[in-house]
Amino acid sequence: ASPGQPLHPLNAAVRSYILQQVQDGLNDATVTSLVLTGGTQHFSAGADLTEFATFTPETLAAATKSGGDTAPTTTITLIDVVQVLEDSTKPIVAAIAGTCLGGGLELALACHYRVALKSKQTKLGLPEVHVGVIPGAGGTQRLPKVIGLAQACQLILTGASLSAKAARELKLVDDVVETPQELLPKAQQWASWAEATMPLEKDPSTGRRLGRRALAESPPMAHNILAQAQLALPRQGIQGMEAALRALRACTQLPLEQGMRVESQAFVETLMSEEGKARRHAFFAVRQAQKLVHPHLRKTVLAQQQALLGKVKTTKSDNKMTVAVIGAGTMGGGIAMVLLQAGFVVILVDVNAKSLQKGLQTIEKSLQSLVKRKKLRSAQPLLDRLQSTTKLQDLAHKNCHLVVEAVVENLKIKQSIFQTLDEITPPQCVLLSNTSTLDIDAMASVLTPQRQEWFMGWHFFSPAHVMKLVEIVVGKRTSPEAVTFLQTLSKQVGKIAVVVGNCDGFCGNRLLRPYSLESSYLVAEGAASITQVDEAVVELGVALGPFVMGDLAGNDVGYNIRRERGWTRETPQSPIPSKRPARYAELADVMITDMGRTGQKAGKGWYDYDPAVGRGRTPLHSPEMEQLVKSHVAQLQPSQRGPPASPSEIVRRCFYPLVNEGFKCLEEGIALRPSDIDVVYLYGYGFPMWRGGPMHWADHQVGLRAILEWLE
């Protein structure tokens, strides 16, 4: 029913096909039971989200009046299908493998029995909140009646999924099988058994038709569960969650038909909301960014780089490919963890023995933490594949296939490293830099022409083993084959990669510069306090304010970059550097050079940090910084001081220049599309998913004309 679409999205053609097949089976006297399956790979990933963009308020209003959830009344809706499944007089068994999410699970819930394949790929859930809607074909009305209201709330409000084993424990599925070959025969066994037992059911409230089944919880208990779920919601971006709770409440108070109507109305509201549109924009933006820039080269590159890509794709445990990471600091250690988890043999290199030892200890500690949190079965196999050395020359004997440089942001040091690597590593070894700002082409200039074609930036975000984003930085001589290779590798090691051009700061950090500068200006001009700026940004929905983020990343990182650019003064008496921008706040320099306030790692940055409070991670007001700001503002001329800035003005001053820089990146070809910039900020800088990214926010929630007028 869905050729070329292994996840079986439930578009109009698939819905029509399922309904026709079921009706044919019901009308055939020789058929005594039915099995619904998507095969042994995937059941269904749910709705075809591309259909949502075709709906209008008028067609959705018509669909809601008729009880439909996703289409005009002239089209077969998923509600039509699930109703026929549940009302069937012949038993229907769902045979589930792989993905069974959203509308796929709603289909399965409408069946009378469910059998699932026990495998890592099998997952069952209702993740609609992630794309800005709620389950729209009875998910909120049926799921609580089979796994309980509290568990249903948890699954629906978080969008989490269950393994086959967990689903069996919750009685969401009736049986599990160990191998794909067993799935269909086991489902047929259940169907045969159901032929004899279902006709004997006398009480619908305890029967196999979940829509007619009674909720296990008493009204007071249900009220308490829903009240607790409401209290546990985040403060912002919860429109979909609140709509889901409204539908879940209807499940506890109303018959199925009325509950379905409440669910449908809530579905339409979330579908048409700005928050819903923003979340779906983010969903599609990620998929667009991950598409190969040069798709015609995929097969060629897979063949060329079989040693790296083939092994990662197939058998992680058998992967003996050797890669190296230069630099054992925070970034180098994190990148080493990413590559270890992908199955590579990793050589960690650092010329400083103490730094190397600290890096190795941090990796081991992080892996053991994953084991403790049940994210990893055992750390030992990974540690067995981790090697180390203080001598870069040792790589000459290791036959490395890939080397990632992650040392301090100093161009001369990096060039020296790559010059050595060019001489000692095999010709087919791919060389990459994790630089966050420096010129990729300047680094490539020390390499042979052949190497330059396969040289790129692979910019991870800290902590590298946690953050999903990487920027693939393309230089002047980087070949299309190299870009295709790194896009493929990034995806296979579990990262969301965005291809960007080479400039100062690339995409993410380039946009961050005006944002950070304006944040500093607000404080340096006396227009707002450090806390007021952070609070205004967090109120917009961003995960961290600029000053908390600076403390977390390390304020010395930004200082070193400014010094590398020639912006800083060696002493307060030194002349102002000629390269420095006309507007410049020395506060961020003074706090490093005179006070050593580098951030959390030093226990002091823009804020103070006490090991006894939040394990040293909670930002606390700093009297020292308050005094520094006061003394700085006191030295300003009245014309240099800014008027008090409201929270909305703080947001404008911080984010409008950021958006403007984004358009400059598009104009210069640094970013391929606005949605790529959104992906960078959603996954690298904590911009709220429910606002869709800074470019979507600017276009759809603020208005580009308003931003232009303010900037002018």
C-alpha cells in the first residue's frame, strides 16, 4: 500500500487501502479472522505529516463536525478506519514490528489483540506532542483503558515510546515473539484462539474493544492523576500538552463518541496553532538539513569509504577501524566518546601527559555514568578500544582512517598539527578540525592538494557526546565527495549535521557574536543587569541566558577568540587595538584578565558558583561582578549610558541582530536555507522548539518588516 515508504505513513491512499481490505475480509464468509501487519520491518510511523500543510480551517472545521481528525469529510479519515477495526465482528490481531507510533499505534489499539516482535527496533508510542498536535484517532481515549491513566498521561505528554518488552509488561501487547519469522504465525494463533473466545464476551466494559472498555480508575483517582500531570507540565510551550490533557479528561468523563469529538477539536486547535506549526517546521527542517547536498554521489562515496562508513553502518562490535582525536580536553574527550560509541578504535592524543590522563579519566567516568543510567550495557568494551599517546608521531604506525583535531583555538598550532598529520598518516586518511571559529581554508593551506579536497571542519557542540548538532564546514577546495562522506558519517554516529560555509564563526557562532555583544552592551551601558538580561532571554523560551551560557561554556573561550582577532588589550594602559569594533564592552575582558572569572569551572564567572549549592552548577548573584559593572557604568558619559531596557526591549536587542546576521549568512551562501539556521539554534544553542528556531520565529511570530524597521 506504500511502495518506497518502509515506515508506512498513513496517507489517504494507505487509509483507503486498509479500510478496503478489512471490509473485504468482513464481507467474505470464508474469512473468520484478520491480521493487520506492516511486515517484519515496520508497522506504521503514523500520519503523513505532509498532508497537514494541505488542510484549511474550513476543511478542518468540517472534519471536526463529522468526528474526523485529519481530513475533509469526503476523504477517509483514520477515525473511519479505527472505528471499522474496533467494531469488526471478526477478531483482528495487530502483528507489530519496528515502528508503531502515532496513528500506527492508534490502528493497533483499535485491533482486538496485539502481538509484537521483541527487537531494538520495535517501539510503540504516541509522540504527537513533538510535532505540535495530539493523537487524533482515539489514542487519548483508548490508551488509558489498556495501560492505565497515569501511564497513558506519561506516554502522551512526553511523546516517549515503549519497547516490546515494556509494552508486554503494561499489557499494551498480548504477546511477544523473539524472531521475525515467528511474528505472523503467532498473530494467526491468537486470531484462531480469538475466534472461539470473543463471541463469548458478555460485558463490553471488560472486553477486547478498548473504546467500550471501562476505565480502571475511579473518578476521584482519575481527577488526581490528571491534576498531578497538569502541575508537572513545563512553564512554556505546552499548548499541545494541555490539549492532550483536555482529551484525556474527556476519556475519564464521557462516552467514546463524545470523547472522540473533544479529541478531534483539540487536534484541530493544535494543528492550526502557531506552536504546532513551529514544531512541525522544526521536524521537517531537521530532515531537510540531513538530506545529502550531493545525493548522486552517495553510492560512489560509500564504495570509496567502505572502511569507515560500511563498518559503522553494519556491525559496530566488529569494527576495527582506527581513528584518532587530537586534544584530550572537554571537546576532544567528548568526540572520542562519540566515536567509541560508534564502534571505532580511538587513539586519544595530547602532548600534555596530565591533560591526557585527566581526559581518559573523564571518558571512563562518563561511560560508567551511562552504564549507571542504563544507557549503556557495559563500559569495558569501549574502554578496550580506547588507546592513548602523548606523541603525535605515534600515529605514523597506527594506519588511521580518520583524525579529528580538537586542540586550543590557535591557528598556528592547528596548522602545525595538520602539517605533521599530512606527512605521517596514510593518503586515504581523512583529516578534520573541530574548530569553532577559525579559517578552514587557512588550515587547509598547509596540506597537499589531494588532502585539501578531503579536509573540512567537523564542529561539535559541547558536551560533544550529549549535543546532537555538528556543523560540517566546507572550504574552498573541499570536494562534493568529502561533503557527502561527512554527512553520511555524521548521521551514522548519531548526529544532526548541518552543512555550512567557511567564515569567521561559520553559522552558529557567527550569529552568536552580535547576540553576545548586545547582551554585554546592555549591561555595560547600565540598561539592564546581568540577571535581567538572562531572565528576559529565558522568558522567550531559550534554555539558558547568554551569561549563564557563557559561564557554562567557559568565558575564557570567548576571550581567547577575541584576543586571536586582535580585539583585546594586554593591560588597561595599552592603546585601544585598531582591529577592535567601534562598539566594544571591556567588561568581559577585565573579568578574565583581572579576576580570573572564567565560569563554572573556576567557581566564578558572570555569576558565583558554590559547590554546596546545586553541585556548583547553580548561578548565584555575584557582588564582585555587581561592583565591577557599577564602576564601569559610573565612568561613562551620560550619552554613553542606555535607558532602562524592558524585557521585550532586551529580546529585541539580543535577537534582532542575530536574525539579521542569519540573513547575511544566507546572502553570502554560508547557510543553504533559513531552516538550516533554525536547526543549528534548536539543537546547538537551546532555542525553544516550540518557536521553530530564530528564523521561523522572526518570520512567523514577529514579522520581518517589524524587525527591519527596528534595525533601521
